[in-house]
Amino acid sequence: MAEGEASIHPITVAIERRIDPARTVEATSWMQAGTDLATGFSGFLGSGWVRAGESSDLWYMLYRFSDIATLEAWEESPQRAWWLDSGRAFAKEVRVERRTGIEGWFDAPFATHVETRHLGDLPTGPIQQPIPSAPPRWKQAVTIWLGFFPTNLLASYLLGFVPGFVEWPIWARVLLSTVLLTPIMTYFVLPWVTRALRPWLQRG
């Protein structure tokens, strides 16, 4: 995709950090604070973070903006600079990667994992281990549908109990349901479904 074309599409940023295991509680609050700061910026579409494992010091953060302009407004802001400075004592940024399109939700944290192997006390250099890229579009579509159908079905059932809701104009009903369901899908349902289907999504 050309640079000018990419600038008008949503941009997903994946960041890998190493966190001091002794300061996990601070790091948890710090990561959440970064997400809370980003929500106040124009173009923010969602964010989330996970740990590689309970005993691992690798933490992954993912956030999305509507285009490059809004992303860079956040990345170059004094608020983000302050937030990064406040975590330098226990958080070290290892890698940053930008992606466009819906694939940002389905990719493994990074397209390539770089690991430095050691022979005794001497490093042997970086070893690249490929990690599967985004699955086929049809698998992405199935995954989104599996999350959206039950969520939409439940929301439609519950909204039926709202007095007078069925008498609203259709545009008002759709507007309310999409406003309610978009953050639920972004923050909870889609990440959960993609984790549950990860072996199938990456197969082949």
C-alpha cells in the first residue's frame, strides 16, 4: 500500500516492552494510564495490552488511530512524552510496529521475533524466528461474525425491554446499538474471540 493511501486508513501500533518483574504492580497502573491518556485524543479507536506470560517480562501493547495524522498527534504529544518518562525506570521499549487495516487485530504481536542467543558469555548474534502473519480474509470475517452475532443478538433482546424502543425510527435504533456495541466488540469480544480461535486462525 502506498504511503499516501495508508495515511487515510486506520493505523494499528504494536509495541513490545520489557518490564522489571519486581515492579509489576506499578507497570500495570502505568500501562492503564497510557491507555486512559490516549482515549482523550481525536481519532483514537481503541487500545489494549497483554503480558506474554505470568513469569515473562515481555508485555505487549496495541492501540489504533483513525489515520497517520491522528496517530502522530498522539505520539508527538507532551502528554505521551510525560507518560513515557514516568515509566522509564521499569519499562524498556524493545520494538514498535505499525500496521494498517483489520489485520492489526489478528496478527501475532510481531511479524518476526528476534532473539539473541549466547554461547557461554559471548552473544552469537540475533536469530530471527518467523511468527505467522494475518490469517486469510475469510477467516477474519468468520471470526468477526462469531463475535458480532451473539453480541448483537443479546443486545437486541435486552434493548427490547427499553420502553418504547421498538417504536423508535430505525436509524435511531441502529445508532444506539452501534454506539453501545462498538466499544464492547473492540475492547472485549473481538480480542477474546481471536485469542480463543488463535490456533485455527494461524493454521496453514
